[in-house]
Amino acid sequence: MQALTRTDLMPLETYAEKRADQRAQVMQHKKHRQVHIGAYATLYFEDRTTIRYQIQEMLRAERIFERAAIQEELDAYNPLIPDGSNLKATFMLEYTDPELRKAELARLIGIEDRVWLGVDGHARVYAIADEDMERENAEKTSSVHFLRFEFERAMIAALKSGAALGAGIDHEHYRDDVQPLPQAVRDALVADFD
């Protein structure tokens, strides 16, 4: 997918006028771009639409209108857009209880490297995590990670021909999977490949 540029973004005033409609459209779009794996882990798959919305919201919240500052936001977020041979996702560990979250994040060090996607008939594709910065330390992992799943051409061809797609985690303290993904989710993700 093509990277976003300043011309893809609305000026702050225009965005303010269209924000409610934009939000409704993006929330509908996102419905088929998320996968819950077990009770606490979710993959939110990114694309141009989700990232454009995120940038617009950031510009609005921070009242950013200078050309250089807008470019900084584009440079920060564009790497989260899939580029033809991969899927990219925000991976979240969602524990609402603070004490449980603290304990589980300590137990789940390395989980971001054990998240996988699987094309029927092919080997699992494990995530390449946090390429922008390290998000864990010796005491705990983060509750948010950015993942890239790089697919071989044969896998993409199989998906485009109708092969099932699954997702899972095989960390020693968190094992679960969703196989196959719902058809609407699978179709939305397959559309990210060139």
C-alpha cells in the first residue's frame, strides 16, 4: 500500500467538520480488521484507512498544523501501513484489572515474538515485533506492541485463491488460536496484499 502524504490529510478545520462521519466510517472499517485471541489478546490490523484516521486524530488532539510537524507524524505512522507482502498490526494485551495486568505482563515477556498467522497448508508466519523501539525489559513486556507478518509469495497466492487464514499465540503462559478467521476478517486482510 502506498504511504500517506500531506495531501491525503484534511486540514484541521475540514476534519473538525467531517470528524463524526469519518469516525463512523473508520469504526465500521475496523470491525473486520481485529482478531481476539483468547480473553486478553487482540490484534488490530492496520492499513491506510486506519492510519490516516490515527494521524488525523493526533493532529487534531495536538493542534498540529505546521508542515514539518505534520511530516513528523507521517514519518512515525507510515511504517504501520502494510506494503504488499505483509500484514501489520497493533497487538494489545488487554487486562482491565491493574494488579492482574502487572502480574501477567511480568509472566508474558516475549509474547510478541510468539504471535503467529497461518495460511492453510503453509508454515506459520511469526511476528516481527517492535521494529521502531524495544517495548519490553527484564521485568515485563508492554501491553502494546507493533507487529509485522511477512508472507512468502506462495502464501499470498494461496490466500488469494481462497485458503483459510488463522491466528494464534504459542507463548508458554498464553496459548490460544482462532482457526480459521471469520470470512469477513480474512477477506479484509487478504485485500492488503498486492
